[in-house]
Amino acid sequence: MKQIELGQSALKASQIALGVMRINERDAKQAVETVSAALDAGINYFDTADIYGNGRSSTIFGQALKDAGVDRDKIFIQTKAGIILKDGQINGDGFKGLRYDFSRDHLISAVDIELQRLQTDHVDFLLLHRPDTLMEPSEIAEAFSQLEASGKVLHFGVSNFTPYDVDLLQQALSQRLEVNQLQFGLGHADMIAENIQMNINGKAEFDTHVRTFDVLTYSRLHKMTIQAWSPFQYGMFAGVFIDNPKFQPLNDELQTLADKYGVTKNGIATAWILKHPARIQAILGSMSPNHIKEMADVDKVHLTNQEWYDLYQTAGYPLP
């Protein structure tokens, strides 16, 4: 498995990570099988969040690591915080009411609770889950500095932030924001399409209700790693495009390339993300050991530039 540096953190991890949002749907034995499958595939980076499964996902993941006998020093754990659920979390800090909250007290307590769930004394990365329009950068800076000084968090990042959101926060921090977790894949490639369609008059050939604010180029300029979440979904959790009849031309093209390279369509869809020179880290969301193996089987896939653009176009993104 190829290793990449996340941002400029000097932390080198597998270019494919496993997101454990749905691990709460598995029993203890199945959770161990999921973790073991990821490790066997060369994945050493795991992503969770304090709201996944209302907090249960991190608890089950932490126990699975223990049950599987995983050496904590051989893996990297990332969590996210800042979203308040309407009814709160299981064994959370008592915050309720659907909103975002980047207050110092909540961020610090959220990390402490996550460490208990994960059965570890630190996380390698903490991300702010979604932009809180009421955020006070100076207050976040206090929380980050306290978490860093205590050794509970080693590195920091954000999720779903625009470049201006990143700049607003970064100017108050003594730590670098190393990653930005964004939805990206063949079913959600707007950050590429927006650049390609730059200065095209009208929306006849391409229409999107999402503005990416040139986050792709910004991230490359600032050496900020993009982590691609839900890489096989289209829309906002509308479903997967693999084997979906709504995306027959794309699936036909994926199958052609899968046959050529001796992998599955999942492997080709993953390789499409990893080929981009932005050095994107793909976060897989499957809990199936077989699917994890298929998605991570990319070492022998070397897409040509033409194959990459063919997939892009058959996914529904035209070239002007």
C-alpha cells in the first residue's frame, strides 16, 4: 500500500484509509474481522467521529482494536468533533440540540470522551467536522493548544471547509491545518468540474448547485491533504454508483478497465481518485472484509490519462 504524508505533518500513512462510521452495525466478532481485513490490505489509518452511531461506532472500533491485538503504535486514528445531535450522544458531554459547536469546552470534552471510547490516550488527528458559522477562531486556538500540550491530539485538520474558512481559522492557530475531508469520487467530482468549466458561458453543458471555491487548487498550493469521504456515493448519501443502473455507461467503463487490470470495479473507482496529483487520501466506508480487499486492490492499477478522463466523462462530467 502506497504511503503518503498528510499535509506537512511528517506523518506518513496509507493512501487508503478506513472510515468506521457504520461499524456500530456489526457485532464484536464482525468488527474484528473488518479491522483485520483493513490491516491485511495495508491500511493503517482509521477515521471515526464522535457522532457516528451516536458515539457507539468509536466504542465498538476501540474494542475491536483491543480484541484484534492491534499495536496502537502501528496505526493512526483520526476523529472528528463539532456536530451536536438533537438528542445528544451516548455517554456524551450532555450537549443537545441540532447545531454545530466549536466552543473550547465542547471540543476538549469531546476529545476526552472519544479517547475513552477508543481506549487510547491520544488521537493522531482531530478534525472539525463541519464549519460552525458562529466559531471564534481564538477560542478554537485555545482548545487546540490545550489538546496539543496534553498530548491528546498530535495533528489537526478540518472537514467540509472552504478555503476562506480554512484561512480564517488558520490565522489564529499555532498549529497547521494539515487535512480537509471532502466528499469526492466519480459520483461527486464537482471540485474538478468547476475548474474545468471555468469561464464557460451559461450552464448548458454542466450544472451544479455546489460551489467548491477552488478548494482543490487551494489544497495543492497549501500542501493540505484532501481526504475523500464517501468515494463511491453520488449526491448526499443518495446511494452508490457501482452496479447502479442509473450509471450504466460508467459501470461499463469501470468493468472494461477492471478486466484489463485484473481487479474489480471498486478497485478502478479507487484508483481513479488516487491517480490525481493532489495526492488525495481515499476513505473507504465499507465494513465488508471482501469489499475492503476489492477497494484497496489498486497497486497493479496504473490508469492512463486517457482512461482517467474517459471515466470522468462517462460519470456525466463533460469537457468543454
